[in-house]
Amino acid sequence: MSMHHELSYAYEFPTLMLFACLAAPPSGGATAIADAPTVLDTLPGDVVARFLAHGWLLTRNYNDDIGSSIADSFGTDDRCYVEAYCRANAITFAWQPGGGLRTWQRRAAVVRHPHCWARCWFNQVAFLNQWTLEPEVREYLIDTYGPDGLPFNTHYGDGAPIEPEVIDLILRTYDTHTLTEPWQPGDLMLIDNIRTAHGREPFTGHRDILVAMAQPTTTSALN
């Protein structure tokens, strides 16, 4: 699982996350973390400048064929409720032929921490981008559903596609600044979801990590 900030695409998201290890896998499975201000400072200035100017855009497609269904994602398939939720959470939407739903969520890629005021690289630009999919999976989905029909994808905030080399650069920057510690049963880890990105290493065997989220805030409170 690529590095990301939990629910950073949402209008409301948690500022704190607690991880508790009930069962550690025989190998791998660490919850990796990375400092968001450090990642931001390491990324090239021209890349950061473009995201500062335009933010980032998440597009999603909901249907019964691939990805999440409308009912699974919104808790209902009632169109009035879905539309009201989208409007309340700054999500642009369009119903598709056949009953599917396409949404667009434009968010800031860099935010100010509400307590220390550090600038943080806070998004899921790389995690939800098409270039993080396995090549054969991406090619199949595009051939079947078209480039606009992927279950999810990210763009620059002005709608322009993000180049694969930029996604690769973001992932490599995370790799450079990622810290990991093997889980042991009984371990607890509390992280600041704004300041700290997290991910998950591949693992073998049984792994049981509980996650709790707390102290929600909104995107408007950070800008």
C-alpha cells in the first residue's frame, strides 16, 4: 500500500490515527511512516509549484461492474441522498448512462498544520493514480472502460493528467524518507495524520492491526 494521508481526498478527515497490533505477521507488514514537511521540502520546486497553483483532482466512477458500488460507498443508492452528500462535501458529480456515478473532488495538495503551521505534503496523488496500478491491470481497465472510466484516478487540479514520471518521483521521494519498525503483538502507534503519511509493507502469514481515527477536521480549516 503506497504512502498516503488517510481520507485526504475528503472534505472531513481525521487528524489522529491509532494503530494497535493484535497479531504480527511472520515477515513484512510494517506500517511505514514519513514526515510530510520533509517530503514536501525534498520534492522539486517546479512540481510543488504546480500543485500549489492548482491543487489535485480525484476522479471516481461508481458502478456495479468494477470498484465500489454506489450503495457500498454512500450507504444507499437513493439519488437524492447521494446528491445531497456530494453537495455538502464539495464533490462535483454526474450520473452516467446505465445508472453509474462519476465524481470529481478538487483538494489542496499542500496544507498548513493547524498547530505547528508547518507546510505539509498532504494528499493521495500517487496512491490513487493510474500509474500505481499494475501495467496489465491498467491496460485492461482502459481498454474495457476507457481512460475516463477507471474506478479512481488523480490529476492536477486543473484537470491535466499527471505524468508517470511525476508519480514515480513522488513515490521515490516517499521511499527515501520512509521509516519502518516491525510490529510486535501489543504495540500501539499514534500518528498525526496531517504531518505523517503512512503505508503498509507487503507481508506473509496472518496480520491483525486495528485502526482507530479521531479528532476530525475539514479542509477549509487548514487553508
